[in-house]
Amino acid sequence: MPELPDVEGFRRTLARHAAGRRIERVHVRDPGVLRGVTAAKLTSRLQGHRFAQPGRRGKWVIARTDGPVILMHFGMTGSLRWTSVEAPAERFERLTFVTDGGELHYDDMRKLTGISLAANDDDADRYLSSLGPDALAVQTGELAGLLRGRRAAVKTVLMNQHVIAGLGNLLTDEILWRACISPRRPASSLTAQEARRLYARMRWVLRTTMLAGDVPARPSWLTGVRYRPAARCPRCRTSLASARIGGRTSLWCPRCQGD
DNA sequence: TCAGTTGTTTATAT
DNA sequence: AATATAAACAACTG
């Protein structure tokens, strides 16, 4: 699930419910999700602090408090839930933040990534320093500069969090399909016009999906047909092409996007 | 049983 | 040096 829109939804959950709440205790149900911090340290450092307004960069939630900063990543299967009352643990609940007004639950089946603790905002910036700019913060005309000189497939470059942060497999396929650009094209081969079109479609897809909190599986979207056997292009009904690009299963329309 | 998975990091290869 | 690819991580689903 979690790409930029999903993670933005998690950030909103924090902003709406957790901000201002005092952390009474942290229940580490599975230390396997902790990265660079022990359960004892996480609990003792956070206890008594209040959640502040959260941020997001790419697929990271920056859960600020009036003390340390919790950095949360969700891998392929993670999520964040708020319950206003004490709730029994879900099957894949790994961490629970118990506050004075409810509980914040970090669920993650696969535990591919996890949670780190930074001392403050500057420290958090250091943790995230290798990330490229957030995909939503990229301005008109900047995308072309990010792609310049990169010989890898444009899809691979868009998914590279060091270049631009927040786009994953579903979003890049959706954006490239809407921009009518093959995912296999070398990034540096895009014309200025194609880069502008890519940027416009990226903005549109991000804004739409961010409001929804996920990439909706509507039949008019590439994402809506991608798991159908013998899937066809929602625009022109051509059979979709499929290949592994950048290590991920990729779908595109050979007629609309070429290649 | 086996292949596949909406992500990232590390190691290895080019 | 920069870039590309594969493996590993974990726990499911079809």
C-alpha cells in the first residue's frame, strides 16, 4: 500500500487525533520493527511528551513531539490507526502509543522497514538527508533537472527515493501511463515537452490520490485494471504490456506509451 | 508447492 | 565514480 498518498493519510491521522496528546506509554509488541533504538529507550525517551504537528517527506512520517521525533516508514504493508479508546491488538500490530486521549497503532505484516527515533528536528533531517525532494514539493520545470543525465529507465529514476521521494510502483506506472511515456525510456531521453507533461500528470495523480488517501482502483485508472488477467488499456483497449523494470512488475500500454 | 508482492538497503557487477 | 542489478528482509495470498 504505502506510497505518498497513503503515507499522507497516516500523517493526517496523526495531525487530527494524536497532536496535542500526551504519550503515557509505548507498548512495543514486536521489537522487530525498531531500527537503531531499543524498546526500553523508545519508551523512556517518549514517555510524558506530547505529540506535535507531524510532517511527511516522501514515504516517511515525521511524528514530532515536544521532545524527540519518531520517524516512521511503512514498507509494503504498514499502516497507522487511531482508536479513541483502548483497543485489543490487531493481528499485525507491532507498536502501540498509548496517549491520554486514545491509542495510535502501528501495524505492519511484513516488517520490511520500521521505526527510528531522532533527538530533534535537525537529527531527523540527518536521518532523511539522502532523500530527494518530496514529489509534491517539486516545482514546475524542476523535474527535467532531476531526470537529466540519468541513463536508467525513467520508471526506475522516478522510483528512486534519492532522486525524488514518494513515488512507488503503482504511482509511477499510473503517472507514466497518463503521460503517454514508456516506463522503459531512458530518463535522459525525454524531451522538454515530455518532461512537462510528466510533471503535469504527476501533480494531478498526486493531488487526486492524496485526497483519497490511496491509489484508487477505479476501472478508468491503470491501477484499476492492473491485477486483471489479460488486462487492457482503459483508454484504447489495447492489451497491456508487462515486464520487470527496476525490479518491479510494470504495466504499460504499448499503443499509448510506445516501446 | 511455488511464484508473486504498492519498499528499502546492501552487496555485487558493469 | 557512477550506475545498474540482485538478494535479503518477512509473511502472507492465489
